[in-house]
Amino acid sequence: MKILTFLGTGAAALALTACSSLSPVTAEGMTDAPVFPATDKATVGKRAEHLGTFPDPSALAQIRAGMSREQVYTLLGEPHYNEGVRVREWDYLLNFNTPRGVQTCQYKITFDQSRLAQGFYWNPVTPNTHCAALAKPGTPAQAPRNSFTFTDTFTLNSYQLGDMTANGRQQLQQAASAIKSLNAKTVMVVGHTDRLGSDAYNLDLSKKRAETVADYFIAQGVPAHAVHSTGEGKSQPVVQCDANAPLAQQVECLKPNRRVVVKVYGE
């Protein structure tokens, strides 16, 4: 799984890359002089109009001092600048939909010698942007012009195009036609899973499902520069089911949580 490859201390290749930090980080995990990488060096979102990701403000709100890197990864995903296992800082490039359009910020997390998060720093990329305010849940954002929720897109525990159900493919085709008619500026595809399985597995699965749906939209003629994808794993359930029920009953009950949500933004 991706998280194990990224975070595993035995990953020799990663141990040899990005071993030095940009900022002078103390043993306590703080810095008085945060240094941010060049925005165009971000490795996430290269095919999209905006580098980086569109984060969930509720996930950002949960970030706090004392978290492990695994916990940070579960909430925000991997850092966006090829940072490896030995570094003391992670950097993210985050985009926010606002009434002014997309505003972009860099977000740095620094870690102490025990690899626990201690320092948190913002750097506005878009001029006159108040990054910390945008990151708070409930910040006024641009409302989507349309949204779609699909709960029957893939067979259980699958994510590839060939694993789509017939009904799921038909729904996505109809959505692609609707999106093209809206002349969308941004199409945000977010994958979600149920609670069965580990956090790492579900985060990876949700991202892969969102990527497959995004690729499908692009293949159907939705402009590639407008399409973004991310995954939230099992962090945002819409239903709760009896954990003591037979597994088959749980799988059926949890179906609404296994969904792909598409939000379409435009003028």
C-alpha cells in the first residue's frame, strides 16, 4: 500500500532522497525561519490547472501538535514535494474555492526528533490571501454549480475502469455530458470508502477510485485542466451501521459510505 511504501523505515530508496530539510528545525520541532519550496516543484496535480490539492477544511482543522506522521498522512495525504522518511518537515500546496476564485497557499508542518508534528506555518501563494482563515471549516466558499454522488460505481474493493458496474458507467456517462454542458472551470472528484479495512488501505482505495472517475471524465471530453481528484478514505461516513452484525449485512448497510462525490464549479 502507498502509505507503507512512503512511511516505512525500511524503504531504502526514500531514505536516500530528500534527506535534508529546507528550514532550520530545532530538536523540539520548531523553526523561526520557515523556508518554502518553489510552488512549481509540487508533484501533485501536474496535469491539472492548479498544482496541489483541494483539501477538506474539516481535515485541516484536526491537525494539531503531537500527531504522528501517519496521522498527518491520513488527514492530508502524502506531502507534495518528494519529501522522504528522514526529513523534519512536510510541505503541502493547498487550493481553496472562494468567491474570489481559487486561492492557493503553502502549508508546512515541522516535526520534532520523535517525528511528532509540532510546528505549523502558512505561506500565501495567491496575493492577499488569509490562509489560516480559509482553512477553517465554515469559511465561505464558492458554491458548486452542480454536484453528483455515485454509490454504485465500482464492485466491492475495486477501483479500475474495468471494475465499474454497468449502472455506474451509465451514471458517469450522463454526468460527463452534464458537466460538459456547464462549461465547468473546476471539477472536483472525491472518493470515499466504508470503515471496513485499515485507514491506509481505505485512503489509498478512495484516491484510486477518484482518479479512475476523473480519468473517465477526461476520456469523455471534460477538459483535463479542469479535473481534480482526491480521496478521503473512511473519514466522512454518511451512515453508521452495527459493527456486531454479520459481515454481509454490514457490507450492505455501509453501501452509502462507498461513494464518489463530484462537485462542479464555474462562473
